[in-house]
Amino acid sequence: MSELATKLDHVQTRFEEAVAAATDERALDAVRVAFLGRSGEVTTVRRGIGALPPAERPDAGKVINAAVERMESALADATARIENRAFEAELAQSVDVTFPAIAPTTGSIHPVRRVLQDAVAYFERHGFATVLGMEIEPDYYTFDALNIPATHPAREGFDSFFISDTLLLRPHTSPMQIRTMQSHEPPIAVVAPGKCYRRDAVDARHLFQFHQIEGLLVAEGIHFGHLKGMLTGLCRELFGADQRVRFRPSFFPFTEPSAEVDTTCPKCKGRTSACNMCGGSGWIELGGAGMVHPNVLREVGYDTEIYTGWAFGFGIERLALTRYDIDDIRRFVECDPDFLTQLA
Ligand code: PHE
């Protein structure tokens, strides 16, 4: 037995030297055959078992098997080491690991959405809730309840896409005034942003699908000054600290008095006559506003002796054109990634 163990030790020592000397997989294979192969050195040692006294044979077998296991795992380690080295050599040749990585293209928030989010955030900060309506509305919510009877010429102003005789793609967000007031008692303070549709010919200033943000405040003692304050704050939030707003008398059936709202041109600040954003007027038109018409409050069952309110509706694309000094509203829907990331 001890003679066999000594032999095995020798074999193992030479095996380890051979493995260490092997530099590629072929050399390793040769080592495997020479030591563990059918006529390899370990097999020769194993044959010696026959010459041992029968009582020693099982232990001798175990010692040899353990040695074989160690050798096999040494071979596996060596193989992995060699493969790794080969891979690294290949990598070093073909890849410059110091080269800057290719950055994955990431999206950016669309400018229209960004303006919408900023406007909504401003109102939420002032205690308004955000409500989202449906893009298809019955004519009742779009017109009748907003004090626009069937025969009223104001309906023509909202050149609408009709789905059926009474259903249409909403041409403004004002239906949400009615829906909110019908389902809630005053005081009401909401904004309703969302998509609107009108049968407008597409040009640099018009899209047939666009966004509005509606605002509605109804409570006791609400007056025009509150409207002016909130809209001035909105313009300062979106365009800068020195913005002012002005109201021009106008007409909407659902407000009285009604106004068109302008803000000082953020580009020229009203100073130059050659400004291509405001056309030299110094003002940018944002949308409509006014005090909620008593007929509208009555329609939803509010007591007009107690409650008054204001409402406004602004075009979000209009706000975004002004904020980012964009020449053509169609850019918002052309999805040119270069254009969109510039504004990100
Ligand atoms: N809904 C009107 C429009 O789209 C805007 C508006 C809203 C005017 C609220 C007054 C009050 O033209």
C-alpha cells in the first residue's frame, strides 16, 4: 500500500507540473490522456492494486479515486483559466475598453405635456383639483348646458366633429365645468386639461386635435380680481417673473362678462415693434375667460344669489409655442426627435 501511495504521489507531482506547463487546450488534453487515459499513468498505478493483499485493496482503490477526482477538477480549473485568457486576448485586440460607451437613446417629455404638467402643478399648488373628462361628449354638455342653445350661432364657432346627431368630439374642455358642478357642491376649484378637436384646416397656428386647460372656481364672493390674480400667476410660472395679463372684452355664452386673455410677449417684453412672436403688439393671446354665466350655475342647480365663479380655457399648444418660441404648431406632431430633445 505505501509503495502504491508513493507512486501515486510521484504521478500527482508530475501531473501538476504538466498542467501548469500547458498553455492551450490541446496541451491540456494531452496531459489528460497521459495521466487519466486508458493507458495513462494513473491506470498503471491502479493495476498495482492486484498485487496488494486483498484486505488493503478497497482502501487503495479509494485513495486512487480521490486522487483522480482532484486531478479532474484541476484539469477543469486549468481549462477555464486558459479559455478566459484566450477570450481576454481576443477582447484586447478587437475592443478598445477605454472608448466611451454608446449611450442608449432615451425619450424626453413632449413640450406640450411639459407645459400641461407645469400649468396643472401651479393650480394644484393653489388648492385646485385636476379632473379629466371624456373626449367624446353629448351636445348637452358641450353646448346646451353651457348656455348655447341649439339655434345659437356660437355653435358654428366650434366647428365640431360629430360622431352621431348628438355625440361629438369635444371642441373645448368646458363640458368639464358642467360635469364637475353636477357631481359636486360648491365650493369648486378644478382644472381640466385634455385633448380637444375642431374641424380646423391645419396650418402654422392650427391643428384639428389640440389641448386645452380649463379652469373653474365657484364659491361665495368670487370676483374678476381672483381670475386676474390666478392667471397672472400662471403666466409668471410659465413665462417668467415679470409677466402681466390683460383682458379684452369678448363674448362667450357661458361667461358674463367675457374676455380674451393676453399676456405680455415673453420674447420682446412689449418693447420692440419688429418682434416675430407678437407681431409687434407686445401681447400674446392665450384664450378665453370670464365670470361663469348665471344660466350655467342655474343649470347645475347652484344658487346664483350665493355663488359666483370664474372660468377660463387656454390652448396648451399656444402656451408651448410662446414658451419655447416655436414658429409652427405642426412641429409638435411631426415627432422629429431632434426637435423634441432640443426642448427637453
Ligand atoms: N371654451 C372656450 C373656447 O374654447 C374658452 C373659454 C373657457 C372661455 C372658459 C371662457 C371660459 O373657446
